[in-house]
Amino acid sequence: MYNNARPTFGASRTKSFSRFGSRSRFGGVSRFPKKRSFASHIDTSMYIRKAVPAVLIEEAVTVNSFADFKFNDTLLQNILSKGYIKPTPIQDKVITEVMNGRDVLGIANTGTGKTAAFALPLINEILKNPAKRIIILAPTRELATQIRQEFRSFTPGLRVYMALAIGGAYMRDQVMDIKRDPHIIIGTPGRIKDLGERRVINFAKLNTVVLDEVDRMLDMGFINDIREIMGKIPQPRQTLFFSATMDKKVEGLIDTLLKEPVKISVKTQDSSSHVEQNIVQVQRAEKENKLVELLSQEQFKKVLVFGATQMMVERLSVSLIQKGFSAASLHGGKPQNRRMAVVRAFKESQIKILVATDVAARGLDIADISHVINYDQPNNYDDYCHRIGRTGRGDAMGYALTFVDRY
């Protein structure tokens, strides 16, 4: 473990304007019902793990090529121009079932290519039937925005129209986009529900529903919103249901929302297994000094720092900027346009340090994050896994450090 020694890493080492908990007047909701306890109940030995070599998902045997799915010619060219060579296992299994109109229960962890698994066949179905209307629910604004970006990356030159419906962004713009009758609406449950109550969204026209990261939506308290939304979408419909985990809460939704689904489980190597994890023992009063010491080292090239509260994250990011670091903050108290600008700047390496709450633990897909630092410990081990899963993407080695109190 780390004490006051400077850590080293290498192959020889032995791994608008809503705020959380509130509803804005526009209906944007971000709910974390459990009170933060700074993870005092988590055994700190669970933060220490040696990394193992990454196993590329693409190395698994797949049955189909993208050409085998008989996609629209322009769509196929867009897929190939993105550098996609062959489907990942979940894409190989899901695409055919979606194109056949089946309900799908997909159990897959992050980094499996899950978004393209439902995006590609749905885009193709829109091109065959322009009357198709789809709604996609995601737990966070960041994930909803990322899903829209993924769809857009496959649709240059195609008449496929989308609208985003998330909290923290201007309601009027979203209303105008939805009233243009897009093929796809992508949003968070709270904002989708509110737009439905305002009669902006006509649920009766929808014939396909995608629920992404269902386990996270349930953790965030969206179960009643989901049930209310789904109750307004008529049958027959196609429902695609994706979750990283399967527990009793998730199983309870499956029985009521899906009709004879095909179950596809692609549990790849744990995303944290090729992340070198360790702890940093430090007195609470010295935490910021220790963080500055770490960030000053050359190997900390692009760092995601997690804090417990919006106030702490904002204060820490300002302090790092004042000390000469290229840093910014990300949390639910920022207007959506600022959040998107910060994520873009971090992705493009215009800033090197991002200090964030757990809003960045899911839906933030940036390939070259070298380190994750848990300045404050997560609330539970599941949150910890999602935090450190932001590093070590693809076949890259990642590093995660967790600050623990030294008495």
C-alpha cells in the first residue's frame, strides 16, 4: 500500500440546472436516495488488486460479419468508415434478434459494444420503415448524450432524425425538436415523463422501447417513472432491455415489460481486472497535498478524480487550477451545456484533470484516461467498480488509487 512514498507503476508491480436529489422546474431529476457514508463499511483491502492482461472482446469468435446483416448500403459504409472490422459478441447476437422484431434481454457489462448492438439494427429498421418511432431511456444525461452521439456517428447521409430529452437543458429547444416528430427520442426518465405530461411526447405513436443500464436506473429511484412511461406505450411493441447485473428488482421489471424475450448474456472479462488498484493512506488534513504530489508526476497524464459532493468537487477543482493544473469540474449542479463542454474538453485533452461526482462513473467513455483517483471513497463497491472502469479501456492498462484515512 502507499503511505508517504511516491507511487510507481509498471509491469513489475503487484491494480437550467437541477441538482442531485431535487427536481428542477423543468422536471430534470437526478436521484441518489442513499445518504453518503463515505464508504466506511467497505473493506479497504478490496481497493487493492493486481492487474491482469486485458482480453480484447474483439478476439472472441463471432459468427457474422457486418455485411451478413444486409444493412442499408450507406449504413454499412458508415460502419466500416468508423473502423469497425467485425461485430463484438453482443453485437453478433443482438443485431439479428432486433431485426427479427424480438424482445431482447441483454446482460452485458461496459465496453462490450452494447450501444451499437441496438443502434445499428434500429437505424436500419427506420430506413426500411420511416414510420418507426423509438424511445430510448438512460439513467444519466451523460449516457443519453453519448447514445445520441453514437447514433449520429452511424447516420451521415441518412434521413434519421433524433431528439434529446434530458434535465438541465433548455426545455423549449427540446420541445421544438420533439414536435418535429423525430424517429428517435433519447432521454432520462424524469424528463421523458415530464414531457409526456405536457403532451409533447405522444407515447401512442411509439413502437420500440430501449431501456439501457436498467440496474442503474433502478438504483437512482426511477422505477415508478419507468413503469408509468411503459404503461403509456401501446402493445404490440418491441422492448430491448439492457443491464450489467441481474437482481430481484431487475427481474421484477422483466416479467411485466418484456414479452417472450430472447436472453443474451455476454459477460466479458471484468472491466476492472486490467486496472492496477491500490490505496493511498493519508491523514485527512493532508489529502489535497497528497493529491497535488501525485498529479505532479509525469505518469499521471489524464486523470479522473472522484469526490463525494458537488461542493467538494467544485472547491477542489478551483484549488487545482489555482495551483497551475489544467483542471475542471463535473457535477449535477452545472448547467448541461457546461457539462457537455467540460466532457468534450477532457476527451480532447484540452484539460488533463477532471474532478467529478459519481455523475461521471457511468456514461463517460474516454479511451485514454490513465488514472482514476478516489479522493473520497465511493458509497458502495458497485460504484467503485464503475468509477475505476473509466480507466483501462479496451486493451490499455489502467491505474486506480483510493485515498483512505490514516490515523
